[in-house]
Amino acid sequence: MLIIGNGQVITRDPERPYLKDGAVVAEGARIVAVGDTGAMKAAYPGAQFIDARGNVIMPGLINAHTHIYSGLARGLAIEGNNPTNFLEVLEGMWWAIDRKLTLDGTRASAYATILDCIRNGVTTIFDHHASFGEIPGSLFAIRDVAQELGMRACLCYEVSERDGAEKTKQSIEENAEFARWAKKADDPMIKAMFGGHALFTISDQTFERMVEANDGMTGFHIHVAEGMNDVYDSLRNYGCRPVNRLLYNGILGERTLLGHCIHVSPAEMDIIKETGTMVVNNPESNMGNAVGCAPVLQMMKKGITVGMGTDAYTHDMLESMKVFLIIQRHNAALPNVAWGEDVTMQFINNRTIAEKYFGVPLGILREGAAADVIVMEYKPFTPFSDQNIDGHMLFGMNGRNCVTTVINGRVLYRDRRFVDIDEGRINAWTLEQSKALWGALNNREY
């Protein structure tokens, strides 16, 4: 049994949102009690105690869209790559990387990504993987790393026709094989979706094969209208807009997650809403790729569940919240919008998305919820209470405030040090894999 206490507790439970001197009690994978520190210590005298030292105790953060395959790109420059549009960004950087990823490169990317997530208080990820250099077994390689490090993860492979028929076939088979494994294993920490890249890289015939291979096992996780390429391709070749194509091909539904949705029309939003399909926004990535500002405020006004992701631009969900607020206000030319939507996306909608797959309350500190708890080193010089928690999140905290991370009741990171994880060994091996990848991309040694 574990008590994380002596801290200011943000529960995200509307019935009891804040405790000034509180504690969270976990037994195994679940929270069994939340209350005043003294009362919890008295009620569970034999429990291991983690002292938050007056800092903030809160639920682990959820990232609804990331890309492990980009994990070895930090600091990378590919010689001759100078993109002037979104397609050139994909071709010159991301597709170039994933075409060189071996299974070891995928494992190294998973180690790098997951360790950084843990450091930033992220306890659940929805990953969208691509490694066209070596597809078979890639999701299982990520699964193994996630299980070793203790991350809660929902995985899929990015089906795309961009590298030919055989790679398309392999990517469909990898999704289907992993989805079958996940269904049979029923592992509470590892789940599956069926992935797809942007619509302009997927024909209707491939969509048909994806739906057949999935056979209703899980929902789809697909990039939609991130750039105008999707819109032009759908109109030119299929006589309809992207979301209509997804509807006609049987992709939409209550378990499907659409990434980005920047260039969707009001009519497409209505289709998303009526089918119960979910959306995930990635504000920093959208700005970095210069693809536009997603109409999140309009989508949420229609009642669409829009969650928050990072597209692997960062692993800091609080940083993404800050940027979301800025880009939406800049786009609307209004300084008084997006606050409520921002908080709802991260702390309510991401929870809704995750619970559909993991089947246990996540992102909340209350009895019966998953024991995913983080401690943030944050001692403000201004008043802090349930009246202004979100203001402190948006203008004070960031992911690097995290000092302790507990996932599924397992202490993985304590006082900024990994527990039972040999970070030095992992980093040394990962560095060798990144050198091999960079060398393959630039035809020289590093």
C-alpha cells in the first residue's frame, strides 16, 4: 500500500476538487482513498509514505496523440532538407526517418519517448507509429518497452500507400495482429487502435482492407485534414471532402480518433458529431508545420469531444495547453476565449478518450480510479486554491515541475530519479541507435 501525501491535492473530481493538506492512498493498481494527510496516515499505518513536501499532488497527465517514431530526431538536421510546405516537411523529415527505422531504432525511440513522458508527469499515451524500414513486430517492440518502463499505452501502426503495395500490406497486418493480441491479452496497460496516415496516402481500396482486417476489434486512429493535401485529394479524386470519405468507408464511430482536423468544414463537423467520433488537437505541431489553427472552439460548441495531444512536438502536456490558449486567441483576435475549452480538453476529454480504451477512471483522484499520480514541485508566491488551479496550470506550471510519477500504483520516478530503471544504460544504448539512424540519413558517421 502506498500513500502520497503532505501536499496540495488537485483531484479533478468535481465533488471534492481540492485538499489543502491531502493525501492519495493506492493499493495495487487502484486508488482506495483520498483525504487529509493525517487521517490517511492514521487509517493506513503500515503503508509506504511518499512525502510531497507541500507540493502539488495531481492525476497523471494523458497525451491523446503522439509519435514514438520521432523519438530520435532531437537535434537532427537532414542535409539538403529545407521544406517550404507541409508535404515537403513529411517527405524531407518524417518519412525519411521512418524509412530508416529498424526494430532496434523503434525500441530506442520508445525508450526515449517514454522516459521523457514519465519525467513530464505523463502517465498515458496514445501513439501513432510508423517505421517503414521494418514494419513487422514494431508495435510489439513498443509494447515491450512500455511494459518494461511501466507506461500506459494505446498503440497503432500508420497505414499508408506511400511506399508501395507490400509495405501497405505489412502495415495493415501489423495493426491487425497487434489488435488481435491486445484483445486476447486484455492487458489493462496496453491497448490497440487501427492506425492510418493522412487520407491523401490511402485509397478507398486500402480503407476497405483496413476495415476488413480490423473486423470491429477496435477504433481507428487517423490523421485528417492536417494540411490542405487531404482536402484537395478527396475533392479531386473522390468528389467529396475528407470526413465524408471516412464516413463512406466505415471509419468513423465512437471509438475512432481523428488527429488534427484543421481544414474541416461545418458540415464535416456535423458528421463527426453525429457519429460520436472523437478529435485530438496538437497546437504546437500545427504551428510548427504552418498548417493552420484547428477550429476547436467551433467543434466543441457543436458538442464534439476534442482532446489534447502533442504530435510528439513536446512531451509536456502543460506546454501544449499554454500554446493552445495562445493560438486560439490569436486566431480569433479575442483575448477572452479558449480558457474553458483548454482545460476541458486536457482534464475532461482526454480522460473520456482514455477511459474508452482502458476501461478504468483515469486523470482523476478518487476511490476506484487508476493509481496514476504525480507530484509537481510548485510552491507559488500568489494564493493557490480550488478557485484558481487552472490559472496556475496555464501560467505557472510546466512538465518539468514533475518530481514524482506513479503509474498503475508503481513508483517509476521519485525526487527526479528513476526507480528500478537504469537510465544510464538505456541512454547509452539509445545513443548508439540514434547515431546509426543519423548516419543512414546523412551518409556519414556520428
